[in-house]
Amino acid sequence: MSYTEFEPATSTTSPATGLRSGVLGFPALLAQSVALISPTMTAALIIPLAFSSAGSGTWMAYLFGTGMLLFVAFNLNQFARRSTSPGSMYAYIGRGLGPISGVLSGWALLWCYLFIGIAGMTGFAIFGREVLSLLGIHANIPSVVFFALLGVIAWALAVKDVRLSSMLTLILEGISVVCILALAVVVVFAHGIHVDTDQLALHGTSARGMSLAVVACIFSLVGFESATAMGGEARDPLRSIPRAVVWSLVIAGLFFVVMSYVEVYGTRDSSATLDTLAMPLNTLADLDKVGFFKLPIDLGAMISFFALSLSCLNAGARLIYPMARHSVFPAALGKVHAANATPSIALTAYILLMVAVPAFWSAGTDTLTIFNDAGTLAAFGFLLVYFMVVVAAPVYLRKLGALSRRAVVIAVAGFVFLLVPAVGSFYPLPPWPVDLFPYIFLVYLLLGGGWLWLAGRRHPGILAEIEADLESPR
């Protein structure tokens, strides 16, 4: 099956995909992955969660998590250096493990980007209220208003121009990170520039606590692969996408190591421990008597969470798009905007889902709980897809006759490292209702398998057509 039928296009539209080709350079692709990792999200809300398990070893948990996922990135780049297409993770796994695995990985990634996008929406609401409070506006605005506002603006940007939406995410996240790093400098100087020996010695940290903390670290770092979803629009994709995948992970991982060290260091003498703080950055600002930092930091966090949801929208829609072209989803979802050459129908469907799910969820649950649960639900999907990538990479290389001992070692190391967060997700058994989340995700996967079976009944030979298209040169 080939991409031959699409709407009238501009002169920059690719005849293979219907999307604008060569419009996203390395900075825009880096922005896509960094925004989906969302460094601000971790500094603002997740580091205390990791601290609750790892304590003084939180920085080490982030360092280990970054190194672990680099092996996943190296396996992913075995594909990214050789081929590219829209929704590339779906295509990569399909090339390595066959069309059924490819479709199920795409199905799983739609789950991932949906729930990470929901986490972005809830973070936008949490910090939106905080910004209004700091401005003296204490209106009790329902969360659904923030969800709808974010959804409308993100949809308009995503449909209008992929370059605009991608670069905007980099600018917004960059502003937020600069504010947070400025606060970190203040904290270090306020407490005196000396080494925190408790942290370097991992004082009070256990192996079990470290393994649990790595699960939270994975939640922080997932999304580095999202640049691959923009393969159909990337400039020099066989070079720029692999670089964006690795550098987004390295940059974000180092930021998390630094900020976890600073947050533990800065709150050591606080009356409340880090794991009990709902907004640790605001607490640091108060402790070091720089309360004026709170407004720019909270405003930066608010716009960073907006960028996160926008990034998820772009990535998710570019998975729906090729799957619709392959008849897995209705054909309408595979159409592009006549003037903008963006997958406008897929973008519209995905943003409606991203707004509707948290709107319904918030009727009986507080926003912070939705944030935590959405991230946990997404993590199961990412773990599955990462496992599939490290298995698919050597299989793919063997098909090409390019399998080497080094590639096998990288794949085995990636698989073994992924077992740490996988086991940590189940043992010790998490409290209710989190203990049900793996089974909810399993039901979702079974629904995906059922949907693919129905698609095969409606379109006989669909799997052979998908395989032929995935194997075609890109």
C-alpha cells in the first residue's frame, strides 16, 4: 500500500507522504523530543516522588536511568540511521518484527502520548491556578476550563504549521528551564558552595529504594523517541533524527541529575521533607528568600506543560496518520490539510480525546492525582515499546546482513536494563488502584489486537500490504 492519494499540496509537499518534507531541522526535532520529556515537569513535580524511594541517591537514580535509556536510544537509532517515515517507531518495529508487532506498537504509543499529554494538561491546570493565585486572582476555575483552553490553542498551532508548533515548544521549554536553573544557582550560593557528602555517599539509600526510584525516573525521561514520529517532515532525517534522540536524552538526563541534587540539598534543613512538598521549587524560593522567583517559575511551568501537550499532539497524530493510510484506522484520519500539509483530521481527533478523557476523569478525582496516574499509565506503554525496539533492532539488522557483535551487546544490555523498571512496576505491589493499571493497559492491548483483526476482515490482505509498504525504501 503506498501513499498516493492525498489532497492538493504545496510545492514542498512530499509525493510519498502528503506532508511537507524537509521543513524540520535538528533544532525543531530536538524541540519535539525535549518538550515531550518536559524537564520542567520533573523538576516541578516528579523529583519528590523519586526522592521518596531513593532519598539522597535520587541524583544517582536519574544518572542510572539516563544511561539505561541511552541503550534503548542506540537500538532505536539502528533504524533511524537507515530509514524514515511518518510515525517512525511504528514503522521501525514493523520492519523488525512484522506488521502485527508494528501496529500493536503504534497502538501502544497512542496510549503513551495520550496519557503524557493528559499529564501536561493537568500540570497546566495546576500551575495555571498557582499563577492566578500569585497574581491575586483566587477564582475557583474548574480544571476542564484549562483543559479546553490548552486544547484549542494547541490544536490551532499544530494544524497551522508544524515548524511553528515545534519551535514554539523549544522556546517555551527553554524559558522555563532558564528560570529553574537561575533558582538552582541561588540555592547553591545561599547554602554555601560545598559538596553534599551525604548525597555523594548515597547515605541511607537501599538497592530496593533505588530500583523503585528508577521507575519514577523512567516516567521523567520517556518521550526522547518522539522526534522519530516527525520522520516524514524532517530535513536530513537519517542524521538529524538520531542526533535529536540521543541529545534530548542526554540534555534532559543531566538537567535532572543537577536539579535532584539541588532540590535535596536545598530542602535538607526544611521542616518538611522533599517527598512531602507539592511544589518544591516554590518552597526553595521561599526558603532562600527569593519569593519573586515563584511567579516566573510557575508561569514557566505552566507554559512548559502546554508545550508538553502540544508535543504529544504532534507525535500522536503522526502515528494515527500512517496507520490510517494503512487502513488500520478510518481513511479520513489519513488526510492532510490542503493548504498547511498537516494531518489535520488526525490532529482534531486526537486533541478531542486528549481533552475529553481528563475532563471526564476530573469529575471524581483531583488534578494532581490525575497527573500522577496518567504518567504511571503511560509508563507501561513506553516500557512495552522500548522492549519491542531492543528486540526488533538485531532482527532488523540481521535481515539487512548488518548484524554485528556490538549491536547484539547493545540490544542485550538494553533489554536487561529495561527489566529494572519493569520489575519495579510490579514489586513490591503498588497500592490500589495503581495495582490495576497493568491490567487496564493489557485490556487496551487486547482491544488493539481485536481492532486489527476486524481491520483484516474489512480489508483482506492488509498485513501483507502494510509489510510491503514498510519494507519499501524511504
